[in-house]
Amino acid sequence: MPNVDLEKAMHVARAAVEAASAASLRHFRTGVRVEVKPDRTPVTAADRESEAAILRVVRDAFPDHAFLGEETGEHAGTAGARWIVDPLDGTKGFTRGRTFWGALVGFELDGRIAAGAMGIPGEGEVYWAARGHGAWLSRGGGEPIRLRVSALADWRDATLSLGEPHVLFRPPMLERVAKLAIEAQNARCYGDLAGCALVLKGQAEAWVEAGVKIWDLAPLQILTEEAGGRFTDLDGTPTVASGSCVASNGLVHERVLRALAGQ
């Protein structure tokens, strides 16, 4: 295993997110032209400049590490250490002037996410975490606040946060998700990284996402776990690689997994 200082990796992830946020905000305030990639997803100059900003920060600190970016693909590096990046999660909302978008930076060590950060610059928020170092939030550049998931265990009092509707709102998942939502106290569909942020801040008990890529989830596992929660895919495996997830306070996790499995 590469000898990596996880506290340093955590702070590099945070700095990378802050650099990406600054690059994106310049376009958000002035408008940006939208292009469509071959998979019909939107991309902007803000996406590309944000990824370039992240890559510069990571390369300055860890020049030998591998890098996987949504926009630029694989960059070779030291085996066992890799940075996984979505420079602007929520591009559709970004192009429509909404605020629930931002950078996701995850640090993977021997196949396991060990540190990471995310930003929601339209809300002035930066989140960061590393294994054994807790999960933290800063608003508007203020003092860091330690993140804690909620302690609510009764699903009847819970809030469910939902992700990508194109997958979750199709049969047979539609009926299962609808049942979960109806049996909860309420449901929210903020979308993208903001959906997970509700769990991290103790404002929702579970977030369900599906049909996404590894860079859409990369730092969210370590953020959830270090905030005291649990993060798995829909089958209950603790991974960001399968393109689906349940992030929860841990207390309702099995309840959500059973419901999504149709049990």
C-alpha cells in the first residue's frame, strides 16, 4: 500500500474543490454556453476549467498519483493511489441558474475511498473528510463544523432524499421507492450532491441514488461514514463503483435496503 498522509490528502481534496468552485462561479455569474456530449449529457467551459483547476492542485501535492476525471478521463500514476473527480456535478442545474451543483473529489487508496471533498458553491458550502479524521463543513469560509448524521431511527418520522428520477422512477423501482416515500414523514428530491448533503447535515435520514458513474459518488462514501452514517450500493455492498447508493444515518439503512429489494 502506498504511504499516503490521509490528513494531507483530505486538505488537498478540500483545496481542489475550492479551486474548482472558484472556476465554476466565474461562469455561473456571467452565463455559459452549453454543449452536448455523445451520451447526451451537457458540458460547459465551467466543467472543463474546474477539472483543470482540480488537476493542478492534485498534481502539485501528489505528482505521481493516478487521476480519473469525468471530462479528461484516465491519467496514469502510482498504482494503488487514484483521485476520482467530477468537476461539476449537477451541470443541468448549473446551466439553469440553480444552486445545487458543485465539484466532487475522491481519493482512492488500494481500491477504497479514503478521503474526499465536495462543494456546493452556490450555497457557500465546502465539505471534506478522511478516514479517522471526521467529516467537516464550512459555510462562507467560516469555522469548520463537524458533521453528524441524525439519530432518528423510526422511518415514520424520517425524511427520504431521492436522486436520479430516470432510474428510480421506473418499474419495478418506482413502486418500491414510492412505498418508501409514502411510509416516511416526507421526501425531498434536491438532486445530485445536494441530495446527499441533507444526510450529512442530519436533515434527512437516507439518500437513494442510482444510474450514475463512479465520479458522481466518489467522495460521498467517506463523507457519510465519517459523519457517523453508512454508505452502500443498493445490494448492500460498501462501494462507490456500482453506480448506485444508499447513504443513511445507519439506523434506517437496512429498512431502506429491504424496501428497495422489494421485501
